[in-house]
Amino acid sequence: MTQHNDSFQADGPSLVGFQATSASITVGARIAGTQIGVEGTCGEGNGVHGQSGSPSDSGVWGENTNHGYGVTGETDSVFVAGPGGGTAGVWGNNHADGTGVKGTSRLGDGVLGYTTGSTHAGVSAVNAGNGVGVWASGNPAGHFEGNVNVLGTLTKSGGSFRIDHPLDPENKYLYHSFVESPDMKNIYDGVVILGANGEAVVELPEWFESLNKDFRYQLTAIGAAAPNLHVAEEVHSNRLRIAGGNPGMKVSWSVTGIRKDTWANEHRIPVEEAKPAKSARPLPAAGNRAELVENGVRALVTA
């Protein structure tokens, strides 16, 4: 190794340009500079390689004492890649109120998570306090391809399904809005043919009364008037009896019920709720863009 002014250069085809090893002191080598402390470049391999045998330490450690980034990586493909064993491949920790890990990209994904494990997630987010686990903004803010499971209450400003239009699937979409209610209401309906005595019994699922309470009924005679058509017996033993119609008459029926299962009883949705002090204002008027703060979450809202 040859020293040139303030730098060292490896002599010959050696694998290591500079190596410092110490078995008794903490730092094997310390290099200081006014702009770059350590810079590593390589034509084919790693520019800088760090390795640690300690289960509680890092192969490469970067720290910034003046609000900047501890470690920054930049490339045309993946910014920071870390193959991990039983721990994290890449770990970011911020002791103040900044970001633990930040990924930005001009054209690609800012942060990409990928796994082949069937019991793990490509991206996992946990908030150990009372805040938000995942916060996203965009148009749309989220896109899911596949089934989505929500173990909790889904709160939204509106909702619909969107499918290819049945009459013009190449050029149009078809939307339907959700049916809303202030209650946790289930809707059941069907068509039944009355017997020779002008009656019929509607058989409901065996779990019907275990799930529902506070039943409401509606009957509609089809093909002719039936002024005496009525619910002869309310739901009992998961059955509903209809009477007062003409023999052979077709009748459309519907029954609604309010959920009474354990989860519903413990998580009733409030119909009205006072806003926290920080968000005690309505959504912005049509065409306006404003910042909405709710439960400590900042979001840009366009009405």
C-alpha cells in the first residue's frame, strides 16, 4: 500500500485496498473528512462492505448528529438492500420525531417490500401507541389486487363497487353505491309460492336468530292484489309464516335484523360523535383543497 499525500492506494491485484483490524480497541480504523469520511468505489463488487458477528450490532452503522440522514444510498435500481437472517435485512431507527426509514424515487416505488413467506407480509406496519399504522395519500391512496381482510371497523366517507359495464365492458364502468344504515343491519329477502291454504313458511338459516335481533318485515304480492296478506307468525325457530294470500300466489318477502353477535355488541358504531378539537370543522366545500387533521393524522382533502 502506497500513501499519496492524504490518501492510500492499494498496490497490485489485492482484494482489499485498505484493512484495519484490532482485537483490543473499539474502532479498527477512524477516518475523518470535511465532506466525506469514507468513500468506497468498485468496478464490479461492493463499494463499501461491512460485516459484524455480533447479534446486537450492525455490519454498517451510520449516524448523523445534525438532523440529516444516518445512511444514504443511491442507485438506478435498489437504494438499500440488506439480506438478513433471523433479523431485519434493513433497519432504521430514529430516536427523535423523524423518520426511521425513508424511501424516495422519481419514477419507481419509493419503498418496496417483498417476501415469499406464506405467514408474513410484504410490508408490515405497526404503531405501538394509539396512532396510525399505515398512512397513505394519493389518487388513489391505495390499490389492492386480491382479497382484503379488515379485523376491525372500516370507516369511510362513501363506498361503491366498480365493474366492467355489462353492456359495454370495453369502454365503460358500472358503479353501485353501498346500502347504508345507522344500525349494523342485515338484509334477507326472497320469493315464495303460497300453498292451497294461502300460506307459506319461509325457512331461514339455522344461525339466523343467533346472529340477529329486532326484526322488520315486508311482503309484496305479485300478479294480483292481496289486501289480507300478512305475517302470521314472526321469526321463531328460524322460521317466518306468511298467510292471507291467494292459493298459488307468488310473494316477495324481506326481513331485516340487527346484528347481536359478540363482536357487534362490543363495537357498536356511534351514529353521532363530537369531533376532536383539532378537527372541529366541516370538510372543505366543493372544489376547495384543505388540510384535515383528525386524531393526529394529517391529510389533504379535496371535496
